[in-house]
Amino acid sequence: MEYVPGGTQIHLLNPLTKLIVSFGLCVSCFLTQNYFMVLFIIVFNVAMSAAAGMAGHALRTILSLAKLSAALFAIQVLFVRDGRALLELPLNLRITDRGLQFSLLFVTRLIAATMPLALMFSVTQISDIANVLVRRFRMPYKYAFALTTAIRFIPLFADEMACIMEAQTARGVQFDTKNLFRKIRLLLPMCVPLLISSVRKIDGCAISAELRGFNLRGRNSGYKEYSFFARDAAMLAICAALMAAAALV
């Protein structure tokens, strides 16, 4: 979710266009019940990432989401009991055709709906997102600041957690165990130093914001103007066509 600088046509899109397109693609995933349409949206997201010079980033995102989706699929397919039974399992569990169809659509929607948001944050500066939310969507600046700050802190917390784990590994803690419950027990104590570090960072940011006149900022405080070009109209038209196709299919 960190911004990746670049000069591609995707980077140069209006931030408002990026917001509309990303949420439009997310909505398209839930307008359709067709697997192939959802897969097409995933392919379209990969194509946009490639156009932004981040094809590898998109593939890593799909791989990460696939691991989570596999666990969710295994849970979901066992607890949907409607439909014709395909496989009977112990403990009165069974796999049905409805459960299989629903679970497959569920995980593909998860991947397809997450990718456009991840791409938007990768090609748009957080300050631009905040300015667009305030100036175009009339969101109060305090709410926009809180939202964008929470997004900005996610990669910082991830890096902080990685540093803490490296320090603990140097002290002999083995995080590479394959036992899930043992790994959870090892990770839980890491939350305390992460929480302390997070509070310090948040306190420092609060002081910095106060010194910069945070309470005086309003809708007209932004200094950037975002113009619309032909590429924005073309991208919005493609997004509208995808939403219409998803609704019809």
C-alpha cells in the first residue's frame, strides 16, 4: 500500500478518476454471479498494473491473497450445506455443489475487489487522496486526515513488526516453525512492543499536526488543482462499460 513513483498514464490519472475506477471495479465484482466475469476483472487489474510498471507487484498481491483465499475457501465450503451433496465427511460435514459454487465465487470476488484498491494506493499519493476527498466529496478534513493517516501507517507498522521479529530471531526465537499454534504464541508477545512503538509514532504525528495548524485547515486549504484529460474520460468509460457488462452478465 505504499506509493510507487512513476510517470505512466496510470500514475498521471486524476486522483478522483482513480478513486471512482477502483470502487467501480469493486462494485462490478458483486454485480455479477459469473466466474468468468470476475476472472476478467482480475485480468484487467493485472493489465492496469502492467501499464503502471507494477506487474510483479500485482502477481505478488494475487499470490498473497490466494493464500488467504485458500483458507477461507476451505472454511466456507464446509459450512454451506445447501444443495446436492458431493462428498460426505466425518463430523457430519459435507461438500455440496452450492457450497462449492458459492465458495469459489467468494474467493475470486475477494481477489478481484482487493486488487484495484491496492493498485490505487500504489499509484496515488496519500495527500492527493485526502485533497480529493475533501474538495470533491465534501468530506470534513479531520475525517479525511484520519483515514489517510491510518492507510499511511499500515506499511510503517508492517516494517516495525518485521524489525521486531528480526531482533527476536537474532536472540534465538524461531519464527519459521510450521506449527500454527506455536507461531501464534510466538507472535502474540510481539504486539506489546509494536503497540508501544505505535503510540509513540502517533503521539509524534499529533504534535506535528498541531504545530502545522491542523485545526485551521478546511476544504479550501488544499493547494493542488486536479484537471481532467482525455485519459481520465477513457478510463471512466471503460469502468462504466465493465460495470454494465457485470450487471448484464
